[in-house]
Amino acid sequence: MLEEGPGVILRLEKIRKAIVGSPEPMLWYSKKRMELEMLCLETMKRQAECRYENEMLNNSNFVLNSIRFRRREILIEVRQRMIQEGCSVNDLIDIEFAMLK
């Protein structure tokens, strides 16, 4: 089953119809989720480096601040898209948790 990969998912009728019927929203969401995952990994890496070098983590690191800013931008974009499509979730933390779960 693992060797077949995405082919197994396409066998599920409802998912296949959703992908064929509207591929753009799923592609958009996948891109945002992947970017958010990469930013989270980069955040963890940078935080570990800062702790190792400084023996503490402070908020003055420019790269960490820019990563946090971009993560927030992505979550706001996703929230706006969700509101446009009729979802009532407003909390960015809940959205991030759901995306990275």
C-alpha cells in the first residue's frame, strides 16, 4: 500500500471527485500547508541554534522575526479564504493547529 502512494487516495470516489471537480483550491491549500510546515521546521532549527549560541532565546533575531511574520501572513490568508468559503473559524492558532496536525 505504501508503494502505491497517492494512487490509493485516488481510488476513494469522493476524494477523486473533489480533486477533479476543483483542483485549484486543493493545490492552493497544499502549497500554503507545505510553506507553513517548512517555516515551522526552520523556526525550530533557528531557535535551537540561538539557544546553543546564546544559551537563551531572545526575540531580537531578525530571521526568526521574519519567519514568524510570514507564518502569520499565511494563516491570515488561509483564514480569509475560509471566511470566503463560509467557514466560521477565526482563531489563527486553531487554523495553524489544524493545518499542521
